[in-house]
Amino acid sequence: MNIYVSRDGQTFGPYTVEQAGQFLQAGQLLGTDFALYEGESEWKTLGGLLGMTQEVLAQPSVTPDVQPQPPQALQSNTSKVVRKSNSAVGKQVRKVRMNGGQSVIVAKEKGILSRIISTIIVFSVTCMLACGVVVGLYFAFPSKVSPVLEKLGILSKKQDAKEVGITVVSKQSPDNPLGITLNEEDWQRIRSTDIIILPMDKGDGFRILSPPEKERGLNDEDLEALVPLSGKILSLDLTHAKISDEGLKVLSKLKSLQRLYLEGNKGITVEGLVHLKKLENLTYLNLVRIELNEELVDLLISMENLREIYLYDTGLNEDSITRLTEARPKVFVNGG
């Protein structure tokens, strides 16, 4: 009866009982190698299969008269499947197919549905991580990342006039549903500032945003480009721009302005904010992180159209904030 021997995932044999014993005594096979008789399915240790005791296995190796050849890869022309028991070789089941004198070990494959689900999960997680990295880089380094995104077509560099309902003409001004018609020169000047123009969700007008990727920040000169749109600008966000008191003079021309965000513009003073009294429709004013003085309170009290005022980190003390809220009880004041 022939014996097959398995070690480290490789199967050798077949050997006769006598050959297996000789190889075992010579040290070329080990008593701890797994083995089974041809035609059986249960793997045992080679020593146990041959019925050898621990004393026999511990004896010094004896070289036989005829030097045994080293184990060769499994040779057989018959097609058989040998299964290793889970208790002998671990939890994973392997199949050994013997064809044409070669030994092929095939791992148990996952089902097609499991592979599809695994692929979808890996792809989804990878996409989420990639998007997170891109968004993080955009907000951390907008001036450097924006050009790359523009080349890839992910980010639009310039707005088209038609996107926001503006008609651009060279000579005469045809009718426009929004009543906004600009000549080519004015529109190109607006585009050169990189400002973002968005239509308001409600109402007939625009919302203007200072571009976060503009390295030098939107300045006083850039504001002049907005004057042709003055009748339709309802909200203007100049957060962390480079606006000074001179720019506030320009803003006083935006008669339709209702909401103004000036957060972080260090060049603004109370003297410049006086120009905002001309904006009769202004109801929202954000002056966060601008160093101001007590004179601001008197100015804000005089601006009767205001309904929301944000004054966090402006240098005003609690007494000043209290004086403002008492003078204008219907105004929401956030002093931080």
C-alpha cells in the first residue's frame, strides 16, 4: 500500500511503506509530517501512520545500504482529490489534483457575489478617502489646488454671464429678464476680480462672494467693478478680503445691499463704517474680528434699518454691548 506525504503545503509520493520508513530513519521525512494511505481521506502524522513509537522516532538516523532519494513531487496519472482535515492542517480547506504527474494545490475560492461586494466596498472607501484628501487640500491651499482642479474640469475658473442672468453686449442693451445688461468692458473687469456671483434663492438679485483662492484678497479697486451691478446686489460676502475705509465708500453705492459680511478686514475703522449709513436697505452687518472702538456703538444705534449685528472679537466690552442692546431692543446683537 502506497503512502502520500504532505509538508508545508507540498505533497510528495507515492512511497511504499518500506521507502517511507527508510526516508524517516534518514531524516529526509519527519515523523511530524502529515501522511495518508492511498485511497484514504484522513491525514495523520507519518510516525503515527507507520505505528512508530516516540522511542523509535528519537533514535539516531540510520543510513540504509541503498541511499534513498529525496522526496519527489507527487507523481500519478490518476485524477484524485485529497482533502486535508481541518484538525490536521488548519481551518482552510485545500484540494490537491493529480494530473499528468504534477501536483496542483488549489485554494478554496470565494463566491462571485462575495468578490463583487468586496470590490465595491474597497472602491467606495478609496473614493471617499480620495475626495476627502482633495477637499482638505482645497481648503488648506486654495490658491495652489484650484488651478489643478480647473485643468481637470472639476472646478470652474470663470463664471459665464448667462449663468447668473447677465446680458453682455458691445453696443446697445436689449431687454433682459433681470434688467441687467453690461458692456463687454464692464463684464471683463468683473471677471478679472475672480468674484463669485450667485443668484439669490429668493428675490430678484445676486449674492456676491469674495474668492477664497485669491492670494492678495479682494481689494478696494476690485469693488469698483461691482458698481455696474449695484442695483441687483443683495448680499455681499467680503470675509477676510483686503478692504479699507476707501472700499467702504464704494460699498455705499450699492443701494440695494441687504446683507454685508466684513469679517476679518483689518483695514476698516469706525470712520469708514460711517459710509454704510447710506445703505438704507442694509439689515445684516458682520464686523467679527475687526478692532473697533466705542464710537461704533453710537454709529450702530443710528443705523435704524439694521436687524442683525455680529461684533465678536471687536474690542467692545460688555457695557458697550449692553448699551447697544438697550438702545435697539429689536435688533439681534451677538457680541461673542
